[in-house]
Amino acid sequence: MEDLLASIIADALDQAAELLELDAVRAEVWASDLTALAAEAGPGGISNLIDALADTGGPAAAAALWAVHSMAAGVDLGDPALEPAPAWVDDLLSSACEAAWLLDERRGVSVALRFVDRADERHVLIVDLVPSTDGAETIGEVVVGPPELLDALEDPGSGIESTEAAPPELAERIARAVRSTSEPTSSYVANGRLLLARLSSFGIEDLEAPVWVEPEVPDLPPPDSEADAWAIQVLDQALGDTGVPDPEGIAVAAAVLREAAASNDRLAQWLAASPGPVDLDEPDLAVVLAALAATAAPAAMAPLAADARRAVLELEWADWLGAINGIVRAGAGASVDPDDLVDQINRCQEVTSTIPKADRVRVAWAFSVVTEAWEPLGITVEGALTEFGTQVLPLALRTAWGAKLGG
């Protein structure tokens, strides 16, 4: 831990000079991430960071101390090391919320808050709200950025439905999610102190900053070969021969996955979680089916992000069977909105179980996570199934449940 803290302090001192060229909001964002890292290094991490900055002295260290003071206790405001104060010091923690929106998109529900500070600088906070098994919401990803992040709301093709709402109501909703969150995402940890500072402007003061917790990797359920074989049989009886996937579509999808693996893109987690994991030198069809099959039945949980782990454990084979049977029967153009996929399950004649109203939000959220690869792989376009999708999705499920290519 001492080596980690020393590295954090060294990086902070290297970056401190850049703070002089920033504004108050960017200084607060920097300090939120820095103090989260210092806290992760140990109980005395933040105080040791403050001492190191004070001992260094100079304009850059002074700017760093003021920034840290905005996000954590422990800076002595009488310390000469705080001089000379940066130009933006009076603007720290002056941000007030001027508008708020509830965002509903395929990936789930988020809250967007737009703030303006004393220097008339604006920024937005976007907080994902993730449904949990007990009906509450938890904090997902937390993004801080310029107001232009909200420009997508003006685009009819964005797939985002926005509803302007009273900022205090949405702030309280975020606060409830904060209290329910036990395994924070890395972006929430990094931006957590900034988020809490903004919530405090609404009079919400009883929240604790998130601390990184190494996620526990859940065990995969034991395989059930008889159930898998039965699911394949039902799938084949329902859909018959869906044809050979378009070779050009497969080639494009495989290229996207290989590029994702080379750049460590989030899509690559599905390749890493496939049996093997899949060799990228395998034929294109094998690469594509391996990634898609892993969304329904991963061979390993460790490569998956925390939300992906939750999602794949949430969905049962009957959910997949009902959703895929429904949209493939409907054909190209069918909606793949997560809520519509839940409706497909409830209407599917081959599936006897239904999703109760109380579970709809959670199941829809799970589908939004595991189907995130569909658009970049050409299975969907603007939320609608493509002809290529009707061909490849049944094959992907057969692969997930143990069928061999050509079998």
C-alpha cells in the first residue's frame, strides 16, 4: 500500500501544474478521482497526500491542495502552502443545478443534472440507475462532462427519451440509489465525491463517498445437458432452418470483434468469456457465434464486467428462448427494445412461464446489457432486427446450449 500511495502522490505532483490552467469544475473532477485513489491506498491515504502536497509548496501544489480541499476534509486553510491561491479558488463548490432530466434509453434509466457555477461554467452529471433484485435502484456508471453531452437529446434517432423533471426529486432518487449501492463501479468511485458534493447543494448531507470493492465473481450455474438439449429441440421446432448467415455480415461482425479484442473494447469481454476462450484465428462464423453464445451462456464469469455478470445470471434459458423465438418469427424490422423482448417472452407459445410485473424492469435491464453487442455486429440497426440477425441469433443460442457447428 505504501508503494501505491507513493505512486499516487508522485502522479498528483506531476499533474498539479496543469491545474493552474483549468477551471473550478475540472479541478473538482481531478480532486474527486485523486482522493478516491488515495483513500483506496489505505486509511491514512488522503492525509498523507495532503501532507506531501503541503511539503512540496509552490503554485502547482497550492492549486492541488485547494482542489483536494473541495472534495475531502483535512486541509488546513491557514497553511502557507495554500498560497498563491489559484484564480478559480472562489468558484470551488459554487455549482448549482439549473435543470434535470430523466433519460430512458435501451441501456436503462439515467438521470442527467446540469450545473452552472459562479464563473458561469456549465457541466453535466449523468448517473445510471440500475434495478436490483429487491426492487431498489443502485448507482451504475457516473459521467461528468460538458453540456454538449446532452446534445443527443435533440436527435430523434438517439433512442433516448428525455423527460425534464424537478431537480430536487431526481437528486433524492440518486441519493436513495447511493444508499443502496454496495459494489460501486469504477466511474462511480472516481466521481463519487463530486457527485456527493453536488447532492449536498440540495441539502443531502448524509451520504458516504464510495470506496472501491473488488467485485466478487459469482459461480456459474452447473451445466444441465438435458435442459440444453431440450432447449435446442424447442428452438429448432419453433424456427426451423433460418438459413445460412450472410457471409459478408459474418465477416464484418468478426472484424468488429477482432478489433475490439485488439483495443480492449468492452465487446471483447464476450470473446474472453467464451469457451476456450475462442481463438481469433478461427473462422469468422466461429468467432461471431462464440461471442454471441457467451452472452447467453458464458464459460467463465471473471472476464465479464460486473453488470454483465449480473445480467447473464438474471436471464434463464426460457427468457432467451421466448425473446429470440418471438423476434425471429416477427422477422427483420422487429423491435429489440428490452421491454419488447420481455413482451415476446410472455407471448411465446413455447415458454410456459411469464415475467411478472414486479420483475419486468430487472429482466429488461439484463437484456439491455447482454444485447449490447447486437448493434455493432449488425444484428440490429437503430433498435430493429436485421435479416442477418434473424439468421445468426438462433445459431448463437444453439451454440450456447452445446450444439456443434454444422450439427
